[in-house]
Amino acid sequence: MIDVSRLPTNELADLFALVLCQGVEHLARRGPEQGYELHEEEIVGVRGRIDVLQSARRFLPVHGRAACSFDELTVNTLPSQIVKTTLGLLGGVPILDDGLRKRVRTLHRDLHDIDTIQVSTGIFRRVQLHSNNRFYRFLLEVCALVHGSWLMDQTSGSYRFRDFSRDEKAMAKVFQDFLFNFIRTEIPTWNVTRDRISWCATSVTDPELLLLPRMETDISLRCGRDRVIIDAKYYQETLSHNYGVAKVHSANLYQLMSYLTNAERKPGDALSGMLIYPRIDRTVRETYKIQGFVVRVC
């Protein structure tokens, strides 16, 4: 559990720094993750696997040496390298709170046995996590957010954070994931999943229906015979406006109705739908019955 109640400001960089600092301090208390790193060296004697070809080419056996490859246990793992590199970036953010900057730089200095690396989007896919280091998953997701929010100023060459709260696409993903995990945690009696829905359609020209868009729910809930399909949306304004009149976003409603009308159901299943938005400029809680389905807009 990360305590952010004492966050000194509402700056995004300060939030990331506080979360990473508390996470790294937690890891330090329980001991850093260790992993095996492959080494290839010329050594006296034999260790691990001998590269016979390289040893013969360099006449190493004559000198009592061998080219060997072996695994060595180390704290210099890829997840730790990503975390340390991210701390280094945060320590250089001009708007970072002074107290957090000192804390970040102290932790960065304490990780002296860990290398800093060049972090790219693809490097996160190389990380292999297991049950013993799953806390790293959370920290790495924070690191990915940091690097995804890092922009270069083309005029000065310096870096700054973009405000992704203004990025509707990014915030939609955050909002959707928050709701998914919130429901799963707070309502354990319901089964929470994301479902792939197949089109109730046939085609002579496209028998595999390859050209039809994929339908995957944001959130699907099940409890006994009750089923709810939730479509989570994020906008700067809750409703759209047509000639000054507030309306539900039509594309959202059409999408939800496609899910409901194509979803596979068994006799007796009670299937309903919900469009849910963050409360921004107004509160909405409406219920409709459309084509036999109960549809809520909240």
C-alpha cells in the first residue's frame, strides 16, 4: 500500500516521485530482488560452460585458462535498472518538490550496485515477473507512466512532463482500469472480466467476418443469472452538446447496444448495460429500456 496522503503538491512529477520512493524503500526493507546474469569471461580454471572453440582459438588451455559462460546471482536486474533510471530522471525535474528531490537523489545514490540504462517503450516487454517479485509490476507501471509523460522541448532541449489528465485517450485507459479493479475489490461477490463478443452475423463475401471490428467489453459483471456489460468513457465534458442541448454521446450508446444485442446469453439470463463516465461538470443517473435491455447512464 502506497500512502500518498502527505503529497506536498498536486504536481504529477511529485506524485510519481513519492510513489517510487515509498516503493523502493519498501523493497530495501525486505531486500532487493536478485536474478541471474550471464557472464562470458576468460578465467583460470573452469566455471559453468566451456566455449571450446574460443578457448582453442586463443590457445587458452596452454596458459591454464578457459573461455567460460556462467550465470551469476546479482541485484543488477532489469526491473531494478528501470526503477533506478526513472529515479534519476525524476531527480532532474525542475518543478519537483525540494524535499522529494533530496529523497529521490538519496535513493538513486544508494542503488550504486545497479546500472542506469536507456529506457524505451519496448524494454518493459522484456521484463519477466513472477509471484515473488510482483510488487515490481506496480513500480514498473509507474515507471512506464513517467516515461510516457516525458516530453522534450524542441527549442531548449530540456525535458518536461505533459499533463496527461488533458489527454482523453490516456485518461480513458486510467479510468477504465480503475473501475475494473475498484469493482473487483469492492464487490467480491461479482465476477469481473473483460469479454470478447462475437458478431451475430454471416457473410458470403467475408465468411470469417474479418472486416468487422472487434468487440471487447471494458467490464463484464456476472453474479448468478445477472449480467452487466459496462462501457467506461472519459471526456472533458460528461455529455455532448447538439445545438446547445445536452445529449449522451451517440457513438457510446450505439457501441453498448451492439455489445448487448450480440452477446451470447442463456435462457433466464438477465442482461443489462451501463455507460459510466467520471463526474466532471454534472451528475447523471438515468435508466432506459432499449430493445428490451435495461440501459443505465451514470
